[in-house]
Amino acid sequence: MALLLVSLALSVGPAICFNGGSLTFTPGKRYPDGLLEMHFYYRESNRGPCGSPLNWICESGDCSYLPYTALITDEVTDQDHSNQTLWCQSEGHMTTNVTNNGPFILSDSGCCWENNVHDVGGWTLRTRVDTGQRSDTQSPNRSPVSAAVSNIRIPQNCFQNFPLMVNDPDGDVVRCKFSDANCSSCHQHPNIHIDEGSCILHRNGSLALGLHVFELMLEDYPVSDITVTDGNGVSSAKNAFNLTGNTNPTPLSQVPLHFEIQILPPVQGCVPGANKPSFLTPTPLHGEEYHAAVGHVLEITLRAQSSDNSIFDFQVSGPFNMSKTLRNEDHGVSVATLTWMPQETDLYRHVPVCFTAETLNSQSEMRCIVVVVAKSKVLSGEAEVSCGDNSISIVVKKASMEGIDQNWLQLRDPTCSLTTNETHILGTMSLNTCGTTVEDSGDFMVFKNEINSFENPNAVITRRNQVKIGFSCQYPKVASVSSHYVNHKSDYIFTESSFGTFGYSFEVFTDNSFNSQVDPNLYPVEVKLMEMLYMGIEAHSALPEVKLFVESCRATPEDNPYSTLYYDIIKDGCVLDETVKVYSSDSTKYDFEIQAFKFTGGFDEVYISCSVILCAEGSPNSRCAQGCLQQPSRKRRRDVNQETARHYITQGPLRVLRQTQHSAEENGGSVHVSASTGVFAGLFVVSIVVLVGLLVYNAKKTRALDRMRLLSAF
Ligand SMILES: *[C@@H]1O[C@H](CO)[C@@H](O)[C@H](O)[C@H]1NC(C)=O
Ligand SMILES: *[C@@H]1O[C@H](CO)[C@@H](O)[C@H](O)[C@H]1NC(C)=O
């Protein structure tokens, strides 16, 4: 009866227009009697002045006590500053101890979305919570997290894709759907399609001017099959999400994400910076994970530019007590500093923060990040980063990371470990190694990596990371670094515990003396078909007795060694291409020549990627000592003191030009090559047919025919 009154009271209250809402939940400690502390965090947006907070009711399952026992606080987190009182967002916290008698559903509903183009009237926010113990984490499930700002505005001609951010604290697979199974009348947008896996909205037809309503539901599924066991010992299977399977597994949880997008009249061009504010460094990128510590202030800087100096605010959907200060710089640049100090109750929370830069007539893209709250001690690691021309070095003081086992630290690419001396943890990597990513942040190119602790398999803990030290180097786009980086791969630098910091260079040379390398500014290197190409790999190490081993080299038409289209030049230490001639002068160099070739199918560029290993000289069991292996043993154990991990280095692009008759003669080329283009094209076609046989029989053919293997199409 009381529940009924609550909802009645809501529906007859003042007509406050609902404008969006979301909810996430995080379990806290479990008491000996089986009760579980549960924290619900919900955001609510209103059109107009700040309105009445949500009132969650128990819809089904064992939760009828919940609205009466919960401790609820609610606070406005951001509102319209354009003097028009257009919108208001607040965040509510609801904390209570819940029973462990199977899943339950909480919901809140109301009559009125703001007037919108599809006349969607009522709304229902609904969440499905399971309090049982997961067999994989030995903890209750945590819901996916997401959010959106209150007032999203996009010109009609600029709406293509709208990426939402989703993050799952348990590392589960998250699916985004329009509405949920329990809701018969939920609104599915007719002209916008949602990619359920990536949570990107795609325009799929015309969009009328005005407000469009989105009623989404986020669901999480485990990455592998697990069970969830409630307090009565009843286990239910939760299957991994499988796109191809016919089965429709039940999610671990469901949480709502409702919002509106206002479609504005079309504008001329949709370029950020010109018609709408563009974000500048160091604004976080969409989807980034930030880390904060209990009792320590987290500061996030948002920076945006608009051509007409008109940014008046940044709209923020953030947690309770996040404050915002604004200031202006020259050239229409505005900066917002968000500060937030997580409390003890925020420990282990994943907190979504979304933001936009606002002018009266336009809005930047919406970006969202997630802030992960950890214990303070772990995160206070003192690191120093130095940015070189093409390398990043990081030095972390061990004393500042008490309790962290340095043997459990790694860079993004786990084949790159770190070295240590008595007092510090050290790592050096180049801009293109060890998992370093490059991002275009508007005015800078930003290269990022991070030091992570991975799990100690003996510790009885969940999958929470204990340490994560992100670091980055940024280079102004106007300087040559970015174009240099894109066109010519500069040196590769790695760090490994037994070998320290070492590097590889991979260069194209002008002739077979391998003395003069092709100028990096001349990339992509232009070569003519059938001409010889001179390439050299060199290892650089401070250790005196090391040997370089080139295990494989593969050509690909794109800058990706895992491209589906490839041609193996060297494999398992064996040279496969018959035009290759190796000139090895000393143990740290590998110079070779190969006749130029290209891929069929309209690809003009070729990249060469090689996997390389450094070994201690004279180590009889190392991979280097084994050389060419026709049948490589897959189970060989690497002795980390004798050899490094396998690292991949790439050079390119080589732009392969068709041979002209003139240069063919110069080259003393074969008759095939000096044939007309028409015949040449014919040869290409034939070669694809020939390919399969060649591979199967590994037949030795004439040199000219052999080149046809290059024209492979896997
Ligand atoms: C918000 O900040 C105030 C004052 O700084 C503090 O008293 C309050 O506990 C904070 N609330 C939360 C939920 O962190
Ligand atoms: C460890 O390396 C760091 C950085 O190179 C250096 O500053 C420090 O003095 C070294 N400590 C010892 C004990 O060698």
C-alpha cells in the first residue's frame, strides 16, 4: 500500500520534465548473517529547474524493505549556466543492506519526458540486481557504468555516430540495448540503430529537428561461463555472451541509461573548432580510465577552443562534490578544472564522468571517462617521465609504492618488462614499442603507456588492479615528430630485466654496402618492381656479448604485422624468399637484400615486419643458437637470462612503382618486365592462380615466376 502511495504522490506532483537518468550499483562488505551492503548511485536530469529526486521502488524479488531502510542523499551536481535554467542534473546515493535471496528489480517511473519528436510520454528506469556470489571473482557482481550529460545538442547534418562510454568494473562484456524485456512500451528510436557491442548509436535515416528520446539498458555478461550462488546455496549458471549462439543468456545485471539528444538546425560543415568547440590537450579522451585515491584530490583539466571566443561553460555529469572552476585563455580557449576528493565509501567505485564544452549555439562532442577509486597508498607512486625525440623513459621511486611487488609490474605490452636497481623501477621504450599508443588530441600527438600490476595468482582477491601508473609524452603537431613517426619508424627501444634497455634500428639503405640509409624524410621509400631493396636490422645494447637473431620477416600491404594479406620472407629462422641475400657482418647486425615486389589488388605500399630476439652470446640452448627450424617446437621454454622476448619491428611504407621500360633496361631486367603494362597486368592475374600450387609443392621455379608468390592473396 505504501508503495502505491509513493508512486501516486509522484505522478500527481508538479510536472517536472524528465530528461534522462542512469544508475549503477556497487556491493560493499558482506556481513556474517549474509546481508550485503549495497550502494546505488543514480543520476537524474530535469528540463527546467532542479526537480524532485528519484524514488526507487521494489518491483520484484526480495527487496520490498529496500525503500524504507535505505539511507538516501541527493545533491545537484551541475545545472544550466546560460541564465535560461534549461536543465539540471543531480546524483543520488542510496545505501542499504540487502538480503541474498536471488535477483530483484528496482524501478522508478514517471509520466513525462519533455515534449519530443516521437511523443514519448512516460519513462521507467529499471535495474536488475543479483546479490549472489560470482564463482569467478568470489564477490557479488558490480554493474556496468555509464552516464550522459543533461543537454546534448547536435546539428541535424552532423549526427553520424554517437559513441557512448561503458565500463565494467568486473571486466565483463557489456551490451547496450534499446529498452528491456520487461518493458512493453519502451521507446526504440526508428532512425537510429545501436551497435549493441560497441554502444555506438548510428544514424539510419533522417532525424527531425527537436528532442529525441533514448531509453537504453546496459547488460553485463561474464567472459566465460560462471555460476552465481545466493545465500540459500542456490546456484544459477551465467553463460558467457556468444554472438553466434542461439542461446539467449541472462545478464548478470541490467542498468538503465536514458537521455535526450536535441537535433539542431543544420550548420555549414561539422568541423570541430570552426562550427563547434574542439577539445584540446590535456582533455581526457573518450573512454579513458582515470585513477583516484581516497582522501586525495583528483584534478581533471578540460580545455576547448571555439573560433569565436564564445565558450561560456563546460557541462559535466559527474559525482557528488565534484567542483568545477572556469578560466579563459587567449585565442578562444577555455579551461575547466574539475576537482574531486573520493571518500572512504567511494573505494573501488568506477565513477563515470561525461562532459561537453558549451557555446550558446553549439556544443563540442560529448566525452566520457571513468574514474577508478583505489586506496591512497597504492597510487602515490612517484614517477618521473622524460620525453626524448623518439623515446619515453619512466623512473618510479620504489619507496613511494610500499607493498607493491615489482615482479608483478608490466607495461601495456607484457613482453616488455621493467628493470630495477635498489631504489628505482626503470623503463625506457620508444614511441612505437611496448604497447605505447598514439592519440591525436587536437593540437598535440600524445603517446601513452602505463605500468600495471598484474595479478598474483596466489592472492585471494578480486581482479582489481593494485597499481596503474599512466604516463605520456606529447609532441606539438606542428613539429616534425608526428609526421616523422608516421612515415618512418624510428628506433625501437625495449626494457627487459636481464638485458636492461636495448633497441633495434631497422633501415632501408641505398646500396649493398649498407652504409648510407635512406633519409627518413624521403619515406615512403619509392622502389621499382624487380629492383633490389637493401634493408638492415641492427641491435643496440649496452651489454657487450649479445647476438641478434631475426626469426621472421613478413611483408604486409598495411602497417599491421597481423594483416590477413601477407607474404613470408623469413619464417622460423629460415629464409623462404629466394631473392634474399643476407650480408651478416657482425653478431648485432642483419643486413639483407630482396627484390622489390608488391601485392596485387590495388595495394601500392609494402611494410616489412620482423620478429627479433637478442641472446647472450654463446648460449647453446637459446633460440639464436637453433637457427632455422623447419618444425619449430612450440613448447620451448625461454630462459629469460639467455634471451629476450620476441619483439616485432616494422619498417615502411615502401611504395612500389611499376617498372618502366627504360629503367628495366637500365637494370638489365628480364623480358617479362619490359613487356607492356597490359601483359604485365595479365601476369598478375595468372600469378594468383599459380600461387596455391607453388605453396603446396614448394616448387623451385625460375626467378621471375617465383616473384609471383608475392602476389599472394590469403
Ligand atoms: C561533500 O563535501 C562536503 C564538504 O566538503 C562533505 O561534508 C560531504 O561529506 C561530502 N559528501 C560526499 C558524499 O562526499
Ligand atoms: C637507480 O636509478 C635511478 C635512475 O636512473 C638513479 O637516480 C638512482 O640513483 C639509481 N639507484 C642506485 C642505487 O643505483
